Amino acid sequence: MTQVVIVLIIIAILVALGFGLIGMVKGGKEGSDKMFKSLVTRVSLSVFLFLLVLFAGYMGWIKPNAVMIDAPVTQAPTVQTPVQK
């Protein structure tokens, strides 16, 4: 469920990016207002997404990729020096 919400927020961020592009192409006062609203929307959604991912990780709803965490710890091979007689 959390992954679906994350994907939907990312899609909403991309849609806001598209609206900003339309505002940039239009230009003028109306385009500037559209770009500003799009920027505010993108920043707000991005901050919300970041906080949601942090909270979901804290609550255990999502799990980090533990490839390196579960890797066995090995000792480096020791080099034996020959004993001089």
C-alpha cells in the first residue's frame, strides 16, 4: 500500500512539472503564475514524499535494501613472514 502511495506522489510531481512546462511555454503573467504554482506544488509534494518515506521506514512499512548489511564479515588474510634462522 505504501509503495502505491509513493508512486502516486511521484506521478503527481511529474504532472506538476508538466504544468510548469506549459506555463513556461505560454510566458507572460499567466504563465509566470502557473509556473510559480507548479513550483510550490512540486516542492510541497517532494517534502511530503521525503517525510513519508522516512516515517514509513521508521514504522517498518517499507524495508531498506539490506544487501550490504547482511553480507558476512570476513577477516583479511594475514601474511606470515618467514622466520629467519
